[in-house]
Amino acid sequence: MFALRVALLLAACVSLASAGTRQLVQDVQPPVTLATTLQEYRLQETIKPQYYNITLRPYLLETDGTKRFTFDGEVFIEVQTSTATNSVHLHSKNLTYSVSEYWEKPAAGVTTTPTGIKFNAANVTDTDTDIVKLSTSANLEVGKSYILHFVYTGLMEDDMHGFYRSYYVDDNNVTKWLGSTQFQTNHARRAFPSFDEPQFKAKFDVTLIRHRTFNTASNTRLIGTYPHAEEGYYIDVYKTTPTMSTYILAFIVSEFTARKDTEFGVLARPEYYTQTQYPYNVGKEILKEMGKYLNLDYYTMGNDKMDMAAIPDFSAGAMENWGLLTYRERSLLVDESATTLASRQSIAAVVAHEQAHMWFGDLVTCQWWSYTWLNEGFARYFQYFGTAFVETEWDLDKQFVVDQIQSVMAMDSTNATNPLSDENTYTPAHLSRMFNSISYNKGASFIRMIKHTMGEENFQKALQAYLVKYSYQPSIPQYLLSFWQQFWPNNSYNESSEAIFNSFTTQVGYPVINVEVSGTTARFTQKRFLLKEDDGADASLVYTVPISYAHSENANFQNATPKFILRAGIATTVSFAQPLTWIIANVQQTGFYRINYSENNWHAIHQVLNTEEHGGIHENNRAQIVDDLFNLARAGHIAYNLTLQVIEYLETETNYIPWTSAFNGFNFLTIRLGNDTSNFNSYIQHLTQKAYNKLGFNETSEDRALDIYLRTKVLSWACRYGSSDCINKAKGYFQSLATVPKNIRATVYCVGLREGGAAEFQALYDKFKVETVATEETLLQNSFGCVKSQELIERVFNLVISDEIRRQDKSSVLATLYTENNENVSPVFALVTKQYEQLAEAMGGYSAVATVISNIASRFTTQQQYDDLVAFNKASGSNFGTSQATLTAAEETVDENLKWAESKLGDFRTYLANRNGSAVVNAFSALSLLLVALVTMLRN
């Protein structure tokens, strides 16, 4: 086989060198029908690929002239058909063909290559679906193998899709170009003609032709390098891949250096070599521990090496290419002196996420993107629980609750959500939708709920058996369910397993469980939780739900095993031996649902929260209580006064988990307050006083990870909302930028710009321009938006539309301009809508700008802002094409938010005003007593 590959690649070199660039004979006109039907976006399943042999030669050098940033390609695809047919459908996009032919694969032992047969001329390309429809002169027969042969050229664009170009500037101020790939979900077709759906798995041989100044990497191990006929060029040949999908094929042509051993490596630009040590260490350990947990060592699965590469320009956070994981630089590289603990954790977690995909996504792959959660739900789950195998001090199991469960619940409680398993998935827009927080966060949360319902050991055994059964195959949710059921404990929950599974995978949303306590009984009922009653969502949905609880007579928050299954539409009453003082359901928030109680139980919970150690209530449940209260009030299930009374317990809270829920809840309310935050300033400073005093600015040796994270949040909120002590200390640190402790830099940088002017901005900008640590560079540029003056707002906006901010970072830098200071919302909206065409060019399209406008509009608080949006949409909306729908939806969002504020925000304002008034009265009374005492002393 190897000798045959060498012969083929030599032939390929001749073919690539001599090929012209004529277009494959195709009809590139739009389809004759008025609209492409959804089913036409899918390939026929009669013809399936078995093997690809791909040779690529990119042009990256300035001496390549007009060919620069293009590539030559040649591919041989072995296919088989399940029915006799003369129709061959496959994907291709932006490729120009010089050879398009096929032949029957010779019998074993025959070394001569048959003469190719050209496809018939009447070929059609659908520009909507990227499907090329080729026809053969005679039927392809069942039981025979055929070779499809194409020679072509393609474009190395800068949009971070397909086989694209990226760059960096080295220490000598020389721009270095490289080629890298991003194929998920539908971009392999931009590098080679292919059956570009996840179910069409095949083996791949990759050959890369490069200039001597470059090196290459691909999914598998390099097995040979040979001189090319052209002087100064070499041919790199890679080992055959395991059977896998097109979207996880990858290759890199660059001048990177590698930290590696015989199996594991980390690749980056040479200047960043020292920053590869931590990902190298943690990556090796996580990969080993994942293999142990799943009883399936990575290196036994068909690929005997693993590399991780840091790419300067990368659209996703990271990508799970089998054996060649690719990352943004800030998502992989660690500098011990500059990278914050939060960034370090994020990097370890992203590494775990991508490595988990080696089993969930690469070895066993979702059959179609309708079931993206089979890949991404497990990867997100092990992002936390896989990292925790190695980094044991970060309390990742607790962080999961506030990061994943609570963050996705808001989206899943509106009409904008979708089910985990969404059969209505066809178009590129549908595919993009499936890579949302439902597939990731909800998928992982659902998996965690199942684990706690069936037990850790049973859950682990089920996954191990599932992976063995469906190795190298596509999977559907029913396959996973069957193995969960096989290992489900033999108890009363077993018969509910399918109902639980379907409730949370085929239906949208989740329930709010209402608990009514009366003496020795508690009655559990449910209804779908919706933030808005009239947004078109189906409020009648009901679910089969595992219910756990702890109560005043048995406050065991360590056992999260469900006590019973609440069946869809059926109330359940539980009796207890003694009358209950209080009950808290959903232990450690292991279930994907909210809880509401009768008002007396809420007050009882408030009382126990105010006792020593918060009555033993687990920090996950304290966070759950806070999050549920904020959202129940927002949806109108309870009054805001009740929410605000119960969360007054936060005055005594010093744990990161519940405070994160609190800050998330307050974030929604402060956005709705707009610029009117004077009473909130006093309120939040008082509420955070204990945590602020305990943590301060200085780290101690006793600090755990969650203490460091809470310090960052508390300082950020205290400084933003007017704490003079916080502001003054942060400004003091800003005076010496080189010595700011790394874990408080975000606050110090932001305060310096918010409270400063042009000189402070210039100081931070100068630091940014010479920064060589990716995580610090990101922190610096994301601090730019803290400015407040119009002059500096415009300067940051101009940075965003310039080349100084990479395209992948533009949206996040721009977002800080309107999220860090409420006062900036209108000025930034004016800039964006005035220069939307320049912004579209900088960000890569009008869709990105429509999203920016929608995000800004979601923070509008006045009728005038709404009118400005409507006027812009009327004048310019038609220029946005299909993204005009995003602008129209933004109008609806603003209208809903204004109505919500009119009906509900008044309660919050009144509470703040009364509380602030009480504080003023109390302060005045204290001052009066002090004066009386002083006068008495003087008289005596």
C-alpha cells in the first residue's frame, strides 16, 4: 500500500504541475425551481465513500505571484453503491476543476491504472446546497468499487473556513503566512470534493507538497518526506487515518515549532514555544485519564499520535480534528507569569473538551447535525468532569451548575429555543443553529441529570459499552438510550427511562416544579417554565422528571439520587413522618428544572439561609435558590419583593457559586435600569460588603480557586458601581501596569480606562502593541471598551474596523464598548449604524453586523432608542439581505423589554429607593446619637 501511495503521489505531482484551470463542466445557474427544498440539502445515501487519497500544494510565498493564496489539489475517492445508478452526488465549493473522471477499481494485484472515463457533460451544481450532480455513461454496479478522480484548484481565503490562510508577525517584524483548516460543519468541500456529511465515514491518505521553509502536520503520523521535482520543495506523506468523517480531517502548513515526545505534541509559532509547557502537561494527563474512565485508551483507537496546534486566526475556540486538535492561541497557550488562573482553567477545560471528542464525535459520530448534542453535550460534560480528573482543586463540579445549567435556562425558556434532537436541520443556517448552547450546555446538563438518576458506576459502564458497539460508526440518540437502559438500575425509575429521555431531547424547554408544603405532606406539580407568556411558545408541554430533595428533618445535600419520578401531567404528594419546616428540591441542581414554593416555604428558606453556615444548604442549592428567584420574578411567577427579601441573605455570603448566580441575576436588572443606577450603587456595595472586606485586592496562600474568581467578580462590581475604596485602589495599581497582579488585571485595566482619559488609554494600548502572551493580549483588547468619552469610544471603534484587531476578536472587543458602561449604548449604536458598511467589511459580512446591532438593541431602555432602531431598519435594513430578519427581531425584543420594564421594573426601583432611604435614615440616626454623646461629654 505504501509503495502504491508513493507511485500515486509522484503521478499526482506530474498531474498537478501540468493541469490547467478550466472549470468543471457544470451548469452553475440557480436551480430551475423557485426555491431549494430542504431535502435537497442532503446527499443521497446510495453511494458511500470508502477511502480518499488527497494531495494538496498550497501557494503561500510572495514569489508565487498570482497563485499566492491558492492551492492545487488532486483526490482519488473510492466509492461503493448500494443500488445500481448512473448518478453521483457529492459536495464541492469554490473549486475549479481540470480533471473529472472515474473508473472501476482494478482487482487486487493489478498495478496498472485504468483509463479514466469522463463524467457526462450534463452536470449540475446547486449553489445553494454545494451539491455537484455528476452522471456516468453506464450504471455503477452493486458489489463493485469505483474510483472518482478530480484535479482542481482552490482558494486560501482569510475567512477561517476550509483550507484558509492565517498570519503572524515574528520577533523580527516579518509577516509569516501559514495554511490551516476548519472543516466543521460543511467546509471540507472547500478543500476537496467530498461526501461532506458526518455519516459518510472513510479512511484518508493525505500528501502535502511544501516549500523547504515550511513544515506540515496532519491528523496522523508523518511517515515519509521526499524531494519534489521542483527545486526547494518536498512531499510529506502521512499515515492512513482511522475511518472518520470529513469534518475532522485537518492539515497545517507553517513554520511552527513543536514541544513533543513520541506520541504527544503541542505546535505553535516559534516565539511562543515557552507557552506550550502547560498545555503539553495537562493535555497528556487528561487524555490518559479519559482513556481510563472510558476503558478505551486513545492510542488503541487507530491513531498513534496526538498533536495540539495554536493557530493565530481561528473562528472557533478549538476544533476536534482526530489527532490534530486546533485552537485559538489564547485557548491553548499559557504564560506562568501573565496568564490568569481563570484563563488557565479555561485552557485546560477546552483541551479536555476537544480530547473528549476523540471518543464522542470522532470515534462515534452523530449521524447528522440534528443530533449535534451526541458530540457536543458529552464534550461539554467532560470539559468539566474530565478536567477534574487532573485539576482537582478547582471545584469544577460546582462551577458546572452556574456556568452550564443556569446559563442555558434563559434561552430554553423562550420561543427561540430548539430541541436537543432537532429533525428540522438541513440548511447551513440550521447547522449553525445546532451549535448553540442547547446542544452544548443543555446537552451536558441532561447527561449529568441522567448520571445522577442511574448512578455514576452504571453511567460509566453504559458509556464504555456504547463506545465499543458504535466505534467508527455514526450514531443516533436511540443508540445511546438503549445502552443507558441496559445499565439502568433495576428499580422503579427503569420504566421511566425512555420517558425521561424523550421529555428532554425531543421536546423543547423544561418545567418549573411547584412544591406546596402542608404539615407532613408536600405536593409536586409542574408546568413549562416560560419567561414570556405570549411569545408563541407551547406552554402545554409536560415532562417526566427525576425529583430529589432535602428538608428540615433530613438536610442531606450530599445525596442527589432522585427520590421519585414526577410523571408528565400527574401530581405527586409525598408524606413525611414529621411536619416540615422547609423543603428544598433538586439537590445540588442535578435536575434540569426550576423550583417554586409556596410563599411560607420561601420565607422558611430565607430564615435557614441566615443561620450559621447557611443551615448546611449546599452552595449549588444556594446558587439555585438565587437563580430561580430572579427568574421566577422576571417571569411573573412571584413578586420581586419576595425575591429581593430572600436574597438579602447574600450580605453574609462569601462563596463564589451563589454569588455568580446573583451577579447574573443583577446583570439583567442593571441593563434594564440603563443609566439610572444611583440607588443600585449603594445597594450592591452594601450587599457585597462582607465578601469585599474578606477578599480585598490581595491574594493569600489560603485562597482557593473559587476565592480568586470571586475576588475578580466582587472587585469588578464594586468598582463599576461606585465604591470609592475599590476605585482608588484599582487606580493605584494602574499607575504601575507592569506589576499588576495577574488575577486582578481585568478590574484594574477597566477601572483605569473608565476613570481615566486619553493618557490611560494610550498606556494600555502601548502595552497591547508589544504584548507576546496571547491570553494577556486578549485581556488588554477586551479592556478597551471600558472607556467612556466620545473621543475614546470612537478610537476603540476605529480599532475594531482596522486590521489591528483580528477578525476573530472584533465582536468581543466591540461588545465591551456597550456592555462595560451603560452610558455607551447609544453612542456605540450611533457609530455602528453610521458605519455599518465598513464594519461589515471588517467583520466578514452583514450577518455579523446585524448580530451586533441586535445585541446593542437588547440593552435599549428608552422609546427614543427604539425609534432610532426602527428608523435605521427602515432606511438601511434591505442592505442586510437575509439578515434583515435579525434586525426586525431586534425591534420586537426592544418593544418587549420596554413593556417588561413598564410592568415590573418599578418594583425593583421602589425596593432600591426604600432600602437606600432606610440606609440614609439609619446613617443619620447613628450620626445623631454620636453628636448627642459628644455634646453630653463636653457638658460633663
